[in-house]
Amino acid sequence: MKSSDIIIILTTFFLSLILLAVLVLLKNSQVINQENEYNETDTPDPSTPPIPNPTPSPTPIGSDNVPDFCPLNYAPDAFTKNFKLSEFNSKGTAPPTSIRGNIQQLMNELQIIRDTIGVPIIVNSGYRTPMHNENAGGAKQSRHMCGQAADIKAKGLSLDDLWATINRLIKSGKIKDGGLSKYNTFIHYDIGPVRRW
Ligand SMILES: [Zn+2]
């Protein structure tokens, strides 16, 4: 082996060592830079998945509070010119969306009554939760729990006149027949099965 060959081999060997050392140094400096970045910006660990924003539950609120005998009729809201949903609340509890369509049908009939008498109708009791219905001494199959009944009175109109008006509207086919009864302080009207008491 010639001396020049030995010089070439040694030179190659040392150059390789230097190159390796430079590479190791570069890699270390990158790690340090990354650490500094995290320290400076306080970026959360990227391996932790982001917490998704809570989305509204598609389950209708309180739908479990509706008895089986009630027809389900989903609607986001219920209103007419003179009535709004909150007037049918059960002691502060809004009717579940699963029966708001029933409330809407009832409201449509009440609006016809209201347009006929020309004075405001006061809803004493509209929708009732099963617990509210039990506490109020309501019937076991009360249509109030279905959002199909309202206990009402009218400003400046006797209960007899209100009852007679509703009865006339039913007879002439202007509003749905259902349950109708006069109590001491209100008229009960519902769009459930036809009955009188
Ligand atoms: Zn009633």
C-alpha cells in the first residue's frame, strides 16, 4: 500500500467523522428549538386531541314526560296571532317538542274562538307534566298531558257564553269536536276524543 493511499483513507475517515459530528449537532439544535417554541407559546401537547364543542342534543327535552296514549306530533314551536307557547307551560316547564304539534292544533282552534268572541282568552292551564296533572287532581288520561287541552276563560265574557260559543263553533264544524266541560272558574276544551261531562 502506498503512503498516498493511506493519506486518502485517513482523510476520508476523518472527514466522515466531522460530517457525522455536524449532523448530530444539527439534530440536537433542532430539538432545542422545538422545545423553546413550546415553552414560548405554551402550545398544548399536539398528541392530545382537541375537545370538541358540545353540540345540542337531538333528543327532545322532556319527551319522556309524555304518556303513551298521547299522539306524538313534533314541532319546534307553536304560536298563532294571539297565543304563544309559554302560555301553555306546566308550572314553568315548556311543553316537550314531541307534542308541540298538538299544542299548535289546539291553538289554531283557540284562535278561531278568540276571533269569534273578540276578547282575549286567558289560559289557566294548558300542558301539564304527569306530576303536575296528578297534583292538580287531573284525570288519569287527561289530554292536558298531551298538549291537547286548555282550561280557559275570556275577559268580560261569562263562562256560560264562552261555553255556548265553543259549542256553536263545534256544531257548525268551525272547530274540532273533542272534550268540552264547564267548571266553576273555567271552561275545559280539548281536541281529544269527543265527550261531554
Ligand atoms: Zn282541563
